[in-house]
Amino acid sequence: MKSIIRFIPLILFILLGVLLYRGLFLNPQSMPSAMIGKPLPEFALPSLTASEQMLGRDDLQGDIVLLNVWATWCIQCKYEHPYLLNIAQDPRIKLYGLNFTDDRNAALQWLKQYKDPYVLSIFDEQGALGLDIGVFGAPETFVIDHTGIIRKRFAGPINDMVWKKEFLPLIEQIETEMAQGAS
Amino acid sequence: MHTQPNGHYILQIAKVLGLAMSSLLLSFLLISNVSASPVDTFQFKDEATKIRFQVLSKELRCPKCQNQNLADSNSKIAVDLRKNLYNLLQEGKSDQEIIDFMVYRYGDFVLYRPQLKKQTYILWFGPLVIFLGFIISLVFVLRKRSKLKASELNLSSAEQANLDDILNKK
């Protein structure tokens, strides 16, 4: 008994050491979104390309919807743009854009210059929908499943590695869920 | 012989210089502190709302920044959220409603003061438990020590003689 007590400080020190050592390798930037598991909120915002056309939640058609938050002031968006053109080809998903607190003309110019990967882009000038889904910067990409639930938020630019590691497994998982739901 | 007044002078000069430096440093710190916070031009309906805005923007953390509150940060998201906070206050929302609004969207990360719930019990009560643990073990150790009898100390005769000697000196 006595000898165990003698080792308590050492044990505490080792436990604390392990805790702090693990802390060194955590990424403080990676934050889980509070919106995961919650439905995509209702919204009424104009389309980027057709200003008189109002868009709502029901306009995001598709079983697996990717909602990509972008803006012309966002440098990383430029970096991920070619890859977005690439994944827009994937028949399993529908890629929508959320143009976030941006200038309409600049945004239209951007889509003309770099090509438009989106089925359509929502024009969120005031950042209203962005606020409702907890956007804190751009680019961010949300995955919404066939039941309208937000399944994932990825903050940062998408590239091939991110796509294969972060998105493809989830897309496959949702597809299995859909198959199970249908049978 | 001549070195002593010289040394005295040097000491005095050093003292004056040190004082000047530290007051200069202090004034810089005070100035930079004043000019650091960003300025918004919000018009509040009354003084109470203004104070609530100031309190809430200090309590809420900027989601993008690692350790800055909404009041301190000039990042885009912090500016937007301050504007949003202002709108919510003007709409007459209560403090709790505003906090719930932010937590629903951005998670517990936005709160500098964690909410009291199951996952945060260890944060809130952990220090108290550790403190009580120390007090209890301290009491035990002290009681055990006061109960020790002289005969249990197993002193050698030489040590006993030494001890008696010390005690009798008084």
C-alpha cells in the first residue's frame, strides 16, 4: 500500500504527459460542425445567374447534394475550382454553389472565366443562409443526404486526396442507406 | 577611494533610465490596448441594449479565430456575427435566445463560458473535487501524524538523548 502511494506522483506525471503529448498533434482548426445531423434550414434567396428567380430548399434536387460555399474574395476557392469542375461530373452527386457575401457581377465574371461547375448557385449577399448553417469562412462544402439532413461539413479546399478520404466513403455510405431504405 | 561615488552615480543613472524605460513601455501598452478593438457604428435603441451587446460580443468566441472574441476580432466572420448580434438584439431577443441561436449554428465552440451539462461536469466540478481531495488527504495525514507516539518513533538511545537535550534547553 505504502509503495503504491509513493508512485502516485509518477503515475500522475505520466498521465499528464500522455495527455499533453497527444494535444501536440491535434489540429485546432478542425472543428466539427454543429449542423451535422440537423436538417438543412429553409431559405429564400435569389439565384446567382437569374436574379429574379427565388430559390428555396426544394430547389436543391438530388439524392446526394453537395453545397459548396464560395466567393470571389476567397483565394482558396480559386485553388479548388478546377477540382470542383472534376467532381461535378460524378453522377452520384449534385453540386450546388452558395455564393457567400459576394458581389454579383464579380461572381458572374468568375463563373464565366473559370467555368461553372454548379447545377445552380444561390446568391447569399447578406450571408443569411451561411449564418444559418454555421459557415465561418470559404471554401466550405456540405454534404446533404437524400432525407435532407446535413451529414458533413468540410472546411477548406477540396483536392483529390480530400475527396477520396473525406467524401467518397460518406457518399458510398449514403448510397447503401438509400438502397436499404428502398428495399 | 574614488570608485565609490562613481559607482553611486552609475547606480543612480541606471535607476532613472530604468524608470523612464518602464514608464515608456507602460504607456505603449496602454495606447496599444486602446486602439486594438475594432470600431463599429451601431446605433442602439437604449443604453441597456448597448451594454448587452458589449457583454455578449465579449462572451461569444469568433468561430474562425482560435482565441478571440467577437468584440476583438476583425475577421470577416466576426464582423458579420457582430452585425447579426446587433440585429438579434434590436429584434428584442433575450440573451439566452441569442446564445442558443449561436450554439445551434456554431456549436459549443462559440461560448467562452461552457454551458453546464453532462459533458462539462468535469470542467466545472473537477477543480473543486481535486481541491476537496487534497484537503481530505491533508486532514488524514495530519491526524495520523499527531497520533504517533514517541515510543513508535523507534529512536536509538543516542537520538533519544539528543532529543531530550533539545527539549530541555527550552
